[in-house]
Amino acid sequence: MTITPANLGRRGFLKTAGAFSAATALSALMSQTAQAAEGRKNGVDTMQAPNNGGYGPLQPAPGGELLLPAGFTYVAFGHTGTPMSDGTPTPGMHDGMAAFQGENGMINLVRNHENNQGPAFGENPYDPQAAGGTTNLVFDPVKMELVAAYPSLTGTIRNCAGGPTLNGTWLTCEETFTGLDVETPHGYVFEVPADATSPIEAVPIKEMGRFTHEAVAIDPATGIVYQTEDRGTSGFYRFVPNDRNDLTAGGKLQMMAIKARPNYDTRYSQNAGRPLPCEWVDINEPDPDSTDSLAVFKQGWEQGGAVFARLEGAWYGDGSVYINSTSGGDAGLGQVWRFTPRGNSGGQLELVYESIDPDVLESPDNLCVSPNTGGLVLCEDGSGKDLLRGVTTDGQIFDLAELNSDSTSELAGATFSPDGSILFFNVQSPGITYAITGPWGNGAL
């Protein structure tokens, strides 16, 4: 997450103080990973934050749709099927999202839609038979209401996550490799302006790679774009742009490898806090003409690249990139990794946290930071009921929000407003966006 006033949200931008606290929180998680297993042997849950992160237990919030701590309220908007400002029905499968400061005090949200086969839901589609894309929302933080909504990118497939750029735009990523026909390949990254009010011309940034994309995070010191891949065998990539202000100007795609340990497997038998020196191998064909969804991964693997288990959320802060491995770890419940770049050279990878208990954390997908304290929010995408989990700055996890129903829908797109007063997130199915406000100062966020 880059440090700029334009965006303080999900995989976006945060205040310097918040970045420092976030790094402190995740460093604390390292020491508690080992402690948690021993604690549970003795009947003590060392990972749960006292008094639920300072907020108290979850309870039905006014309106009844969410369980939140006492004093918190929400509004729901952007439902699937509701007409947008141009009359277009809102597409479903709400997913990744970021918040940007708009004009006249408004907040601009760019929201992904993880749909597959079409038809496209708006004009200028990249592929008329593809139903994914993005919508742009204008939200009034004073009135706590949606002001306007527009289709902004259409005709793509499975727009899952992404990330904001240094220029305040949104990179939306296709979580696919194959298209609906051979004439229109998919598996790319597209750039969307945060203030778009109609569908843009969809231009894939092909040199960023064609693979099963998930999220991106940009290092503000170098402009390098770090990318995750959501596969059981996935790589961690970086795109070194020729022009950091224009990603369409080309660049070099590379995949992470661990020095002197070719084909290192991060998925099992890992120790939190152990540094792993990294290097990067070139991907010579970032846009392969192939039917093999692992065509890019295999290029890196053949040169000794490392393998991860379902890399999803990515976030930059305090000089490091944090990534979630949703099904990594010996228990398959998820890992949080930290990569610390060293300019254009190798850098260092280390495991921050590995879940061993689904009641504490299961299948972390997205992560975002609170600009108020640097505490973290993790979105779950597990096998059962999913929650938003908070993480205190001393590394303890607590329950932040839950659907007040039997729904097992994925929660996604968590992002704070630039001033930290509102937390937005999505329920993927049936497709709803929520905005939460309350006494953040009472606890860890």
C-alpha cells in the first residue's frame, strides 16, 4: 500500500503512522504463531484479543443485517440488479474494491465484479460475451448514502481483486486464463480511472502477464508492481515498468525465487520470522499463446521459482508488501507473508502468520489497514461462514463483522475511507456493499 493522500483503502494508500503500526501488528503476529499452538494445548487461546479488540462482542446492529460491536451502524447500497445512474442494472458478484478521495468531499469507490459468461453489462466491452468488469460509485460520507453509480469497465472475466496505482487509478485483475473463445484471450490486468462515469476503452496491459491474476501492490520507491496468482500452485510476480507513471509503456515480468533453494515450496513446514533471501527470474513470454493456464508459472518454475498456495490479497506498507496465501500452511487454513523489497534487487521473504484454528482465522483473502491506528482487517473466504477479522497492533485477532444470517457468502473488498471514519466491504452473493461507522477510537481500528 503506497503512502499518498489519494487513497487509504484496501491494498491502497495509508498514512505513514498507520504504515508503521501495521508493520508492528504483523511483526507481533510472527511471535504469536508459535505461541498459539502451545497455548491451545493448555486451553488458552493466545490469539484472541481481549474484549474483542476493545469493541466488545458482536451483536445485531440497527437494521438487523449485520452483527457489529455496540455503537456501530451501517448502511447497505449498490445491490445487484438495482439501476445505476445510466439505468444499467448493477452486476452481481461484488469483489475487490478501493476508496479514493473524490470531488466536493465525496468518496469514489471502484468495485470489481467476478462474473464469467456474458453478455457484457455495458458499452465498450473488451469481450461482448464476458460479464465481468468494474463499477464506479460516488458515496456521500456526510449523508451516508450512494450519490451515483456507473459501469466503468465491461467485457472482462472474473474481476476478483486488484489494487490502486501511484496515479490514483485502480488496476483490476482477471482471475482466469482462458477466455470464452480463442479470438479474445483473457487473463489480464486493466486500468480504471477512479472518477470514470461511463465504460472506458478496455485495454489489457499484456506485459504484466497473462495468468490467473488476483491482486497487486505497488512499491512507491521504485514503481514496481507486485502481483499475486490464485492457483493451488501459484507464483509471486513483479512487473518492472519502463515508465512508472504509464504501465502501458511496457516493462519486464519476473517471478520470485528463493536464493540457493530452487523450487522452494512455501506451502508447508514453514517457520514464522525466518528470513528467506529472494531473487527474481525473467518471464520471457508474459503473454503466452497457450491453452495451459500455468504457462507463465512454468516459465518461472523451470528457472527455480518458488511456489505458493493460492496467493490472494496484497498490500504495501512501511517498506514491505504483505500477501495472503489463502490455503497455505500445514493445516491449509492460510498464511500471511511479508516481502521486503531491496530496490530493484532481490529482497527478503518471511512468514508472518500461519493459522492453525479456523475459529480464529480461516482462509484470509483480502487485507486492508486502518489509517487511524494501523490495525488490520482481514476478509475471510473459507468453507463455512465468513467474517471480517480485525488484528490489533500487538498481533491479536478479533471478530469485527458478521452477517446476521446463515449466509456463507465470501466477504471481500474491505477498504477504509481516506479519513478512516468509514469501513466499506462487499458481500459477494447476492451482491451488497456495506459502509460501517462507529466508535473506532474505542478499540484497535
